[in-house]
Amino acid sequence: MPSVDTIEADLSKPEHQKAIIKLIDAYAADPMGNGKPLSAEVREALIPGLQQHPTTLVFLAYQAEQAVGIAVCFRGFSTFAARPLINIHDLAVLGTHRGQGIGRRLLEAVEDKARGLGCCKLTLETQENNRRARQVYEAAGFAQAVYEEAAGGSLFYTKPL
């Protein structure tokens, strides 16, 4: 199995920009993503949008000089801990490269960055039926958030605008 290198992307580098678009497009097309590729408008706006967002962090995984995995993250803040946090918004590995520990390596890179920034936690969301991803997350120490047992676990809601 070829080695995997993870790096923090530099959004000003064209090769990183191309890798981000390629990987997010593949993830969007996956049934556990959005089930369809990115539109031309989104492909055009993705990099400028990430560059303009002040808390963007992107990590890329390379195997044999090919970008094969991505973690798109955003820094946030925990009011309960009064410390920063990192939300892993997208974590994806090309289908042809799954099962090789690439997702785990990306999670480790994000965790290292979070510890360096003094973050109190990492957060993420996943599809309920994405059992493979849930196994990776749980093996890395993630669990459904429960702040007070009587209140139950956290749920993620969305409201399209």
C-alpha cells in the first residue's frame, strides 16, 4: 500500500485549488454526499468562497502524488468552554482509495491542527446510514454529542434558504 501524505492546503496554489474542486465534486456525486456532481456555478465559486471565508482550513491527502482525500474544516467557538473548536464540514476519500486509512490520517491531521490552536473539540456531521464513515469516526473517538444525559443527544437540523 503506497504511503499517504497529508498537508494543509494553500488556497492560493492552483494545484491545491484543482485538487479541492476534484475531491469535493467526487464527494458531492457520491450517494453519501449529495448524489450529484457540483454544478458549474458551484465549481466556479468554491475556491473564491473558501478563500473569502475567514475560518477555512482544508487538508489534502496525497498518495503517489495524487490527491485522494480531503477534509474541509471551519474554525468555530465553544461558548460553554470559551475556547475555539474545529468543525469538519466535509471529509471524503475517493472511492477507489477507501479502506486504506486515508480518512483516519486526515482526521489525525485535523486533530493535530486543533490541538495546536488550543481547540476544545472537533465536531462533524454524517449521514445516519453512512455506516462506513461512522465506523471511522467512532474509531477515532467521535460520538454523538450529549451535554446533559436528561436532555438526550444532539441532533443536526438544517433550514434551506
